[in-house]
Amino acid sequence: MKENLKGLPIPELEARMVAMGHSAYRGRQLFRWINGRRENDFAKMTDLGKEIRATLIERCELPSDKIAEAQYSADGTVKYLVELEDGGRVESVFIPSEKLNTLCVSTQVGCKMACTFCATGYMKFGRNLKSWEIVEQLLALPFPKPVTNIVMMGMGEPFD
């Protein structure tokens, strides 16, 4: 089974690169590719040597969520239905305004709170999202403007 490198902080990526026989600096490069350039293909990470890329392709993976549906509103709001690796689905909502461009991210598949005002409450709770799946909502979705604000709302109760 390949190791998922998505969502790992710099020190953990550095440690993994050292464990593979490479310098810690390569972990910082990898972090920039994954999080700065949003690249999911090790072969395209051209400032990493061919040997390093071959090792990463053999041992590691960078899974990505898929957009199952996107709904666009006249005010610029975009609601994304995101399909996770295991087939679960969550929503992410981009809300633009004059001062902020807010992304509301989901933290759970479904919700067990059953708040009467929320449609998610009608869904059964599935599971908590993994940290990389929450981060992926920012990295993988195509926003019309840069995100300046993130709100932990949407499907699920973040503090549950």
C-alpha cells in the first residue's frame, strides 16, 4: 500500500524524504509542489531528481477528490459537491464579498447533530474527514477568486 503524503506538514515530509535516503530539503520542495503549486503528479515535480521522483511514484501517492457537481449563483457563490476517495460526498461553498472571499469547508460526511434548519441533519453520519481531505477542499477546487477566509462549517459539526 502506498503512503499518502497529502496534508503532511513540512517536518513530516522532511522526515520521510530523509528515511528514503534524500536530504530534508527535498521535503520542503515536495511541500511547495503539493500545497503551493497544487500538483498531484510526482513526475511533473521537475526540480526533484528523476531518482527521487521514481521513488515517490513507487512508494507514495497524492490522492485527490473529485468535483461531482458545481452550482453557480448570480451573486458569485459556488457550491461544490465533492466526491471523496471512498465514494462519500461533502459540500464546500465559496462565498465572495467585497472584502473577503470565504470558503466554507466540511469536516464530516453527514452529521449526527440533526439541526432542524440544516439539510445535512437528514443524512446519517458517515465519518469524520481525514485532515488531508479537509485541506483538499482548498487545494483541489477551482475558485473564481483567491480564498481569503476559511470557515469550518458545512457538513458536520467541526467540534464534534
